[in-house]
Amino acid sequence: MGAVAGPEIERLVQLLARLPGLGPRSARRAALHLIKKREALMMPLSGALQVALDKVQVCKTCGNIDTQNPCTVCTDPRRDPSIIVVVADVADLWALERANATQGRYHVLGATLSPLDGVGPQDLTIDALVARAHDAQVHEIILALNATVDGQTTAHYITDLLQDANVKVTRLAHGVPVGGELDYLDEGTLSAAMRQRTLF
């Protein structure tokens, strides 16, 4: 079958297809929708993407992404500085925030340990976490990691490194299903899991 659109439109479709959850057919539908709604949607989206490209940065304290550094969470005076919630990814941080599950601060590892994928301790921000855990005002580290093999391996590794820190190390309660990922859980499950966290 021959090409049905010019190379610029095909390029838009190819780029949209790289987004998570969008295959080639969904990307084509999204591209058509954007083109049809050029004034109402495509132009504002283009502007928002440019602003994000120019202003979004990684927080030097916790690893969240924001337009300010340190991020909004780290600079919020209502946050409890004695609690650090450890997550694998920014998506997990955002999921916990949507659930309003904690008033603690966060630490984003960037991933979980995964020897099969070549992800080792040097690829994560574990050293920065250990340094933060030794701060005198920190009393609890909550390991809010996925209930997967890699997530639990990472939790055990971190727990071993924190043995000489004067902190309580807890993990989310087992309300999080085994094999589940935080970003896909509903707010009620996340809130209950945070309330029922246990010593690790």
C-alpha cells in the first residue's frame, strides 16, 4: 500500500507511537485528532512541550522532576522531614501523591536492581539515599518499591546498607499485590498500603 500522508505527518505518527500505551494505530488516531484540533489542541500542546523542554529538571535532593530545583515537594514546609519514602520511579512518586498517602519527603532511585537488564547499584541513587538517611532529622525510611522480584531485591539491598543508620526501615503493607506496580494501583489501595506499612 502506498503512503497516505506526507513524511511530516508520518514522522508525527512515528514519534507518538513511541509513547507508552500507544501503538501504531493509536498513534495514527492521536495524530489525526491533533491535526483536526490544530488551534485548540496541537498549538497549546506544542507550547507546553517546549516549556517542559526548557524548564523541567531533575530535583537534586530527591530525584523528582519539576520546574524548580529543589522541587515543590522538597521545599514544602508542611512535609515531614523525618520520613523519606523511597520509590523506584517518578511515576510511583506521583501515584503516591495522587493518593495523598504520605506527608513525608521522597527519594527516587531511578529504577530497581535488575542484573538481567544490567542495572546495578551504581546505576541507582542509592549512595545519595544512604547519605540522606544519616541526617539527624530522618527517623524512618519507607521502602515503597514494587512487589516484584527486582523491587524486593532492591529493598533488601537498601536495608542492608542502612543497618548502621539510626533509622527505622519499613515497607508498604502487603495490600500491594505481588507482581503489582504502584503506578497502576488505585488510590484506596495505595493509602491502605501506606497506613499498614511494616518493619522490613
